[in-house]
Amino acid sequence: MLARSARFAWMTSGLYWRTFFLLAFLIAVSMAAWVVSIRIVERTPRADQIAAQVVSIVTITRSALLHSAPASRRELLFDLASNEGIRVYPREASDKVTPPEDTTLMPLIQSVVRSRLGIETRFAGTVNDIPGFWISFTIDDDDYWLMLDRERIERTSGRQWLGWAAVTLLLSLVGAAFISRLINLPLARLTQAARAIGRGQEPAPLPERGPTEIREANSSFNQMVVDLNRVESDRTLILAGISHDLRTPISRMLLEVEMAKLNDDARRGMQSDLAQMDAIIGQFLDYARPAGSEVQQRVDLSALVTDIGREAARLPDVQVFSDVTSGIEVNGSAVDLRRVINNLIENARRYGRTPGTARTDIDIRCWREGDRAVLEVGDHGSGVPEEALDQLLRPFTRLDSARSQANGAGLGLAIVERVVQRHGAGLRVFNRPDGGLMARITFAIASPL
């Protein structure tokens, strides 16, 4: 039941389909009301018209037969049958008669005809298995049947009405689809442009035409894109200034510490503090780096992960367990991807120390799953509380006292999430069942060359 609901959710959640079905429903109801109204309003005048025609045909035929010479009646009957579609037969008591088809007009027609030709007038749908519209009349006490083709009485059949309604409904649905698309196309363009902004791309300017509301919305969006680009440019300039204005004094201080007459402990402490300041500035710059600042290309993810894992294994307090499937390529920036993996390893090294040991055991896995590449980096530490998992990816977040004492500004996982989003990948951080924290990144496989 849930699967069926999910399958048809697109028909009720999308604005296009909501608009289409609303228009289709209104058109269908309007058509039904129009048909019913026309048939109700038209019924009595139409029945009177048909009855007047029948009465006229019967009266003229009876007068023609009554006043014609007996020798010429046969020729007259032949002319009526061949030219007017009117056939006259003697009415016999042995005739096999079936009543006419029960339609909405037939009772009204019979009532009007009997009021003019006499209450004894009979009607039939078939006489002796011959279909038609049969009506009785008399000439000098002789009874006759006058037969007309049904088409002269039933001008529009139910099938014709159904056919016309089907064609009209089909054209109306096509019109509803066109109107729905016309209404929702500007919204679809605005949605695509907003998604492009979210991916760090610069969308093409939206057309500033159409209704006033659409023009104003597109104009405001285009102005917002211009303002964002200006802010991005200003931020890049500010970052360049920060990098120069802060790192230059730090480098000078490192040189002065190196040349100063200090004992070894003091020198190492000051060097550590300055290195920590430089690392914090680096984290700020990495987090604030504008989207698209790195060139996107095909990256051999398997080779990159293997190389980074080999480098991490050289750290004295880290033990790395790697399981990497070869030949996996993704589209992205090798520099950014290296930064992501290094941040995950550094986060595990700092906060995921294996209980009871002086080292950090880090698992690095990379494999292919359908058309996706999956990268996992996990530790065997104590993990984090489940309710705090969502806070891990927020900037400047450190959850415990051990983390507050560590170097850094709490931007490691925030940088990872931002870079992952730029690559159109997915990130999930969760506690491992056997202990420790796991970060899983899912990339799209690069298309074959």
C-alpha cells in the first residue's frame, strides 16, 4: 500500500499535475453540466418540432392518398417511398408490433401527436420485424401504418453525443495540459535556477517577460544572483587579504622564535601555538573558499584514497586498515577530495582513539555500488551521542571536553560537508554498531569516455 502511494505521489505533489487535474475536473464537470442543461432545455422544443413534422407528414400523406385517383395511388406510394423515405402499409390485426425505443423525447412526441391526430394513434418501433418509426392513421375506416426512417426522429443518437463528448474532452485535456505547462513553466525555471545556485553554479538570467508577478519574481531573482556574485567576489578579495595580513606576521613570529634565545620547551610551545593559529586560519579559508574555485575533472578516487591511506599509516599514533576497489573514477577536484579525506582521517585521529590503547584504528573503504561510488572513513572510538549527530556538521562545533582541548576551530566536518555538496555527493555520519564513528560519502560514477 505504501509503495503504491509512493508511486503515485508525483501526481498529487507536483504543482503541474495539481493544476492539470483541477482544470481537467472543472472542464469535465462543466461539459457534463452543459450537456445536461442543453438536453433538458432543448427536450420540449425539440419534441414539439419532431411531433409537428410527424403530424405534417401524416396529414399530407393521408390527404394525398385520399384525394388521388385509385389508379394512381400505387405510383404515389412509390414516389413517397423513393423520394421522401415514407412508406405506407395496410394495418392488419395480425401484425407483429413492438413498442418504440424508450427515450427521453418519445413520451413527449407521442403526447403531442395524439393530441393532434387522435388518442387512438398507435406507435411502434418495429412492425413484422421491420425497424423504423411507425405511426398509425386511418382513411375511410381503413387502418394504415406510416413508416419513417429512425434518423428523421432520432437526429442525434447517444453514440454521437458520446463521440462528440469524447473529442471535446480530449481537446479540453490537451488545452488543460498546455495551460498547466504555461502556468508552471516560469516556476520550473525558477526552481532549476535556485537548484543551480544551491550547487554553487551561476544560472542563466531568467526571462523578464510575461505576467507582472512573473516578471517581478524573475527580475528579483536575477538581481539576487548579481548581488550574490558581488558578495562572492568581495569575499574572495577579503580571504586573500586575510591570508596575507595574518599569515605574514605568523611567519615572521616563527622566524623570531627560531632566532630568539629561548629554552627548548618555550620554543616548542610557541611554535606549537603559532602552528595552531596557522592551521585555524587554514580551516577558515578552506570553509569560506567560494564554490567552483577548483577545476572539475576526472579523478581516480581509488588511487587517491590508497595514496592518502598510505600517508596516514606513517603517523605514529594511527593504524590504517584499507579496503579499496581499484578503477573507480568520479568527477571532481582532486585537491578538494584530498582535503575531504584528510579532514575525516584527522577528525578520527583526534577524537576516535581506540579505548584501552594509545593509537587510533582507522578503517578506509571504497567500493562501487551500481552507478555510485561509496567511500567510508571510520574509527573504533567511543562515538558520539545519537542526539548530537546532527550537530557534528555545524561549523565551530566540538561536543566534549577532549575536543575542546584539541587544536582546530571545529570546522573539519563542516568543510567536508561543504565540499561534498559542491561535488553533488551525499554525506552521512553515524555511529558504528561495534563502536566508533563512521562517515560515508556517496559519489556519482564518472561516465565512460
